Amino acid sequence: MKTNRILLYCTILLAALCAEPVVAQSGTEALDKAVSKLEASNGTSAAFTLTLFNALNEPVEKQSGTLKLRGDKFYWKTGTMTVWYNGKQQWAYLNGEVNLTEPTAEEIAAVNPYILINTYKQNFQVKALKAKNNKESISELTPKKKGSNIERIVVTINTTTWTPSAFTIYFSDRTHSHIVLSKYLTGQNFPNSTFVFDPKQYPDAELIDLR
């Protein structure tokens, strides 16, 4: 499902948006600060609203949910789907079923926030874009690798509160997604259980082991 793929990108990008206050800095400098901020955060959470647009720039789907990150672990939940990843195993709950997988290193590279921000200089060209006003800071990430299904990512930071407010992902098929973030918090100290599926909470769910 494309929506789920976008939410995984959302997981990546939320971590990359952990920027400290920056004045007149380039996108590269802001991301350098994001690395140290993420490492010190010990848990990040946010609420989000995701809107998908077709090639005609028409909104075709909208979902809201919550997102939690800590190190290489993540959790996200919408009204229809919940995903847990504990650093090795991933559980995806949808329509009464839980799919258990162990993503390969290549697969998890697409959703691991540390890999994204620690290797962005190798994988992305980053530049600062002109903001409409002094309450925003905007950076653009363009993949260096040819043939990527992502054309570019635009990140917006609120410079009044210095929290991430939105990002837009543009795809090669001319579709794009827009994610708005709110209730952004760091230092959440999430326990390991946050990132592990608990069958007691879903007693009627069918577990499908795909490992």
C-alpha cells in the first residue's frame, strides 16, 4: 500500500527533523545539528496528518496518526494500521492480522532514521530554499542516486518554536505526499516494549510469521 510506504518515509524524516535553532544556516548545517540532536533525544514523538496527491495535484487520501522513535526502533499508528519495529523484527497489524517479518539490511535502510541522517551527505544533495517569511526554514533533499522513485523532499521547520512543521515528498510518477507534524516532543524515554507487538492487546489477531 502506498500510504504505508509514505508513513515509513515519515518515520525516517521525523528523525531527520530534530534540528536545534539555526539562523541563516544551509540545509547541510541544519542536518549536521539534527544528528547530534537525535542522538541526545532518547525518544521522539509527534502527531501527523498525511495527505496523498495524484499526478494532477488532487488530494486522493488523508490519514492522521502518531509516530514514536528511539534509536533504530520505531512505532507508528493510524486509524487503520499499526507498525512496531524493535531493531530486528517488524510487526504490522491490519484488518485483524499481524504480519511478522525480519527486514533485511537493505529493506530497513529505507526506514531507519540513523541511516538516513548519518549518510545523507552520501545519498542526498541538500540545499536551503527561500522561505516565504522569517518564521520558516526550508531545506530540499535531492537523491544523488539515479533511478530513485523519490525526486526530492522538502522539509519545513517553524523558526518560532524550532520544531518541524511539515515535509513534502515528490515522487517520479508526479504524485506527492504532504505531511504536517504537531505535538512534537523529544526526550520521551520510551521503554523497549513500545516497539514490540503485544498479543495481549490484540487477543483476536491472527499472527502470520513471514520470517
